[in-house]
Amino acid sequence: MTELLVGTKKGLFVLEGDPSTGESFAIVTRAFAGDVVEYAIRDRRTGRYFAGVTSGFYGPRVLFTDDPAGEWQQAEGPAFPEGSETSLERIWRIEPGVADGVLYAGVAPAALFTSTDNGEHWELNEPLWKERLAGEWNPGAGGLALHSICTWPGKPDTLAVGVSAAGVWITEDGGQTWRTGYTGLVPEYMPEEQREGTNALCVHNMHRAPLRPERLFMQFHGNVYRSDDEGGSWTSIREGLPSGFGFPLVIDPADPDCAYVVPLVADVDRVTPEGKLRVHRTRDAGVTWTPLGDGLPSDEAYLTVLRQAFGSTGEGATQELYVGATSGDVWGSGDAGGHWFAAHERLAPVTSVRVA
Amino acid sequence: MAVVTLRAPLRDRAGGEANHDLPGATVGEVLRELERRHPKVTGWILDEQGRVRPHVNVFVNGERTREDGAVGEADVLQVLPSISGGYA
């Protein structure tokens, strides 16, 4: 059985089902009714569940539990230091680290928080925050967001984070110092004469290939890129896709040449092209792409899939994939996208999908 | 002492009590004292900078005010969700 954590505009839905049957998943529980659950994840090292939740009245917070149907406990933080004049707006991502007990949280306004006690207390990464204060970091349409956090297996001090719209930031000393990596990224939304050297880079999503960790895949604002040098430089791999625009990205942890994206028409029309939902997969590091759509909506389906609304578990030919749309529908595949089924329909607009 | 009145879900986070007698010369001070006595309220009414959240309204004796509003002995503070909050 697979347990799915679906964050929505109206709470967290925990679904359970068997993707090999092709039947809809059942709702096990719904938590945080009425609040936006921007992200939910289970730390597989400890079994602890985390949710980034924003009340329309009472603000954002991280909560955790060992039983999503039971009581959730509010973490201490993330919160900006008193006197900083900055308040937390949203939790974009919660990512288990490499070292025991370590987790990271990416938030808006763009900042990284670290926990060293399994998510109970969170501290601001001050050096990256100082970079943000010193630089001109501009927000994308979703705000100024640190939404991608790429750990390096076996190297707990190495981290790459993606910021919309302030590019890629890399640390190799546990977050004490940071450098940018943007050679090759082309911000086509900027005037040509202002593109060179700008950090107004709208990263939409970024993932590291764990078996070849110097490789990163990136969904950018209008392009898809690959880096083979730890994020220092980037090569466009959009050729063969119907569009370079999109938000989510998934990799196959067993295949460093494999990535999945969900293209949308363009930044001015953020829906699936030609009224068809298609997941596109590369198995040759972006040289070619294959559309996957057997079982996905293919007729008059003008859908939007948000940044964190694409999750997976497993690897290779049996990798499970789950994609959710703002229509409230979630589709799943138990065979790496070969066939799809409706995992659940008519939930609230989906903001994130992760396998527990 | 001022009296702070809360509704759900804030009431539930403040020990289940709707009314709280609390000291303080400003709305911010009174609400910080509420957080000190009931840590589960921390961050819900005031953000980490001590500002009343934008979609929460605080009324002192029926007059809407913010964190720097003056509070006197026996004043009544009502904390209510704003109609501008929530999501469609």
C-alpha cells in the first residue's frame, strides 16, 4: 500500500491505496480543515510527518506528528529574529538533511531554516539571509520563495537551494558561506542587455541526482536545465518539450539520466498545452523527451500543476509517480508513467503531493 | 488587569478559557503576556515582530486598534478574525 500526502488549499488529505490495482485511493484522514497546507512530507528516517500550514487569519507554521490522524504539534519556529522587521509568510518546503536529526525548511520571504532536533526547533541560516539583505532579490509571482533544497548523499555540509527569483545558492561548509551558480541560465523575461550577470533568476524547481550528485536538474521560468558541475553552470535541455514553462520536477533516484516534468503553455497561460495533461520523461539527461499520457486527461483538460504537486517513490520501471492539479484531482502511476489512474478526484486545489 | 476574550480556535489554544485577566499597558504587551502564559498561542495573534497579524482584529472596548494601542485597567480586548482573512 502507498500512503500519499496531498496538501491542498483546504487542508491535508492523507490517501492510501495500491497503484497496481488502478483504483482510486481512499481518504484516510483530513487534517487542518480550512487552512492551506502548502507542503507535507514524512521523514522516512524517523517516520515523523511534517506539514507547512498557513491559516488565512493566524499565519504560517510547521507542525509535526507521528500519526497524521492524531494530534499535530506546533514546532518552535521557523520565525525571523525579533527586530529583523521580517515575518514568515509561507512554508515552501521541508527537506530531511543528511545528518541525523537535521531537517531544512525553505520559506517565504526567501530564507533557509535548519532544525537539528528532528524538526522541533528551527533556526534561521543567517549567512544566506545576509546575502538576501545585501543583494537585490526580487519575488516571482508566488512571492520571494526558497522552495528547492538539494542535499548531497554522504556530504552533510553540502547543499544547493533554489530561489524564485534569485537563482541557485550553494554551500559546502554547512551553510556558513554561500556562492551562486548561474552560468548558462537565461532569463528570457529580462531585456537582453540586462541578462548578463543578473541574479533575477526565476528557478521553479531543482533536484539532485543522488547517484551522480554533481548533476542537478532544474525547471526554470521558461526553460529546463541540467548542470553536471554541482550547479556552477547550466545547459538548456528544453528541446523536445512542448514548452519550457512549468513548475514541478521529479527525478528517478536510481537513474541520473532520468527526470520528469509537466510542461504548461507559458508564463502568460499556465495550463496544460492543447488541453492535455502530459508528464514528459527523459532517460538520456535531457537529449530526448517522451510524453506520458496513457490514462491522463486528454480532452479539454486545461490544468495547472503547481511547484510541489508532483511526488514519487521507488525507482526504475516500478517508480510510482503522483501528480495533482489545482482542479483538485490527483493522478498516479505505478510503472514510471507508463499507465496512469485517477488516485482521487475533486479534492481542493492541490498545492503539494508527496509519498509518505 | 485587562480582560482578553478569545474565540475558537484561539480559545482552545489558551487552555480552553475564553476570558483571560492579563497585565500590560499596550495591546502588544497584553498579548505577549497571553503568549507567555499560553505558549500555544505564540505566533497566532502577533507575528514574530510583535505586530498583530493583518487578518486578525483587536478591539479595545469596542474600538479597533493594533499592537501599540493603549490598554487601561478593566479594559476589554476582543480578538476576532477579520473578514478579509481566509481563502475562497
